[in-house]
Amino acid sequence: MTRVQVWDLPLRAFHWLLAAAVATAFVSAKVAGNAMLWHGRAGVAAVGLIAFRIVWGFVGSTNARFASFVRGPDSIRAYLRGEWQGVGHNPLGALSVLALLTLIAAQATTGLFANDDISYHGYLYPLVGADLSSRLTGIHKLFEPLLIVLVGLHLIAIGYYMRIKKKNLLKPMLTGWTDAPQAHAPSSGGGFVAFAVAVLVAVAVAYAASGALLPPPAAIATPAF
């Protein structure tokens, strides 16, 4: 066994920032009222972070790239038989990651157009109007229990690996390092230029999601007396 870097710093930062955004969105939605302001901000942050992860999945370091951990049925069967060996996401873990990213992206995106029938409107509400916003709000609410289930399964899997398989999955996501057979090469790639591109895309997406590109609301004419 040798110590290798499995998760790069940008990926680790993304992971914990996304977890914080999801937790903030969940708590603020339950508190409601003025906390909905933070609910919207957390949604915009999640959209930007997902955009970063998508770009980083193509230009990031080896283990962060989708091509390195999205595997076919043969790898999944090998993993279920206990024959799979590797670093990073195992074949089932990869499916879990893709499901979480997809659902969080859908949840955050529909939230940009949603409303609470009282005073809160998503940042992009003006693009769709009341009727479509109500339908998207229903979808947004429908995704919530699904996301809770997926997050719960994610946490259960981490606990299972720590307690049953004696493998700490949290430590590599904090430090970036893990123990692996010497045959496995350390993760490489994902330099400064790739990081800058991913950040610029994420900032641009978050900026658009915040409604900053929308025209200002039309001024209401005041009748003269």
C-alpha cells in the first residue's frame, strides 16, 4: 500500500460548499419568513457549484473526471462480487454521485422559478409568470423528499464503510489522501488554467441565476392630480 492523492483541493472545496448550500436551503425553507432570502441565495450557490462540478468533471484532475469513475455494468457486477479494486468512487458510489448531482441541480433550478404564494419569488420568476411558476413550485416540492432520501442513503453508506468495512471515506475528502495499492498512480491534471475556467463558468452561471441579467421591472406610472 502507498499513500496517494485521491481528491484534489477544488473537488473537496466543492463537496463541502455544496453540502453547506443544501443544508442552508433546507433549514431556511423550514424556518420560512425572512429566512427565505437565504434559501434563494443557497439555491443560486448550488447552481453555481453544480456548474463548477460539471466543468471540473471534464478538465479537473484524474479522479475528478467523469470518465474515470462513471463505469459500465461489468464494473458494477465486479464490485458486487467483491472483485473491484480502485481509488476514488466505486461503481455504485459513482451512480450515487451522479444521482445526487442531478437531483440537486433539478431542485435548485426549479427553485429559481418557484414562489411560496406569499411574498417570496425565485430570482428568475419574471421569466415564467404565475402559472408556470406554480407548476415548477410543485416539482420543486416533489424533489425535496427524494433529495432527503438520497442524502440519507449517502450518509448511511459512509457509516457502513466506516463501521463494517473499516474504511474512512471522510478523511480523504478532508485531506485529499488515501492508501491504495502501489499499482495505482496518483491523481494528476486539473491545473490553474482548468480551475480558472471552471470558476469563471460557475460565477457566470450563478450571476445569471441570480436574475442580474433580467431587465429592471417597469416603473409604475403615477397619475398626476
